[in-house]
Amino acid sequence: MPGPIVNMGGSVTCMHGGQAQCTTVSPKVMVGSQPVVTIPASYVVAGCAFPPPPAANGPCVSGIIPSGSTKVLVGGMPVLLALPPVAGTCVPTGTPMMIASAGQTKVIAQ
């Protein structure tokens, strides 16, 4: 299924409202004036509201999204697509990640 390619300006969050910043981008390919995100997409999470032990196992500190495009590669790595459901997981909580925005809407891939 086609979807927008996620760039570094895209908005990714943990389930508890923490903002995630991507650490795996390809500076060689720009979409919407930002580098594209490649798979596996690693993120650092800040501002997660999930409580720490002993109340819970939070907060989310990092996350990874392991799947993306089946047809578009950048530097031999698939690009991340803003398609639900997102198969990303936060660490240490194990909760899902969400792509709220791809950062651009013009470039679509499959």
C-alpha cells in the first residue's frame, strides 16, 4: 500500500505523548528539504509521561521501527513510510510508536 515517505521533519511519538527524534536518516536524499528516514528507523524519545518503577516500567527512552517500503531504497536501505499500523516499539516499555506526520505529503512510495 502506498504512503508518504517520512523525513526528518516528521512527527513520531510514543503512546504516552513523548516526542521521538530520528537518528537514522540518509543525508544523500532529501524530501521536502529534509533527509529521508531509513529502516531500521531508530528514535530517541523525550518527554514520555509513563511513570518509572515501581509504578510502571517507563518512561520510553528510545524506539525502533523495523519495517518500511518494499520497493524504494536509499543507500540500500528501505525508506520509512507513514502507513498504519506502525510496527514500532518503545524501549523499555514495549509500547507502540505512532507516526503523526510524515513531514511532507508530496512524495509517495510503496
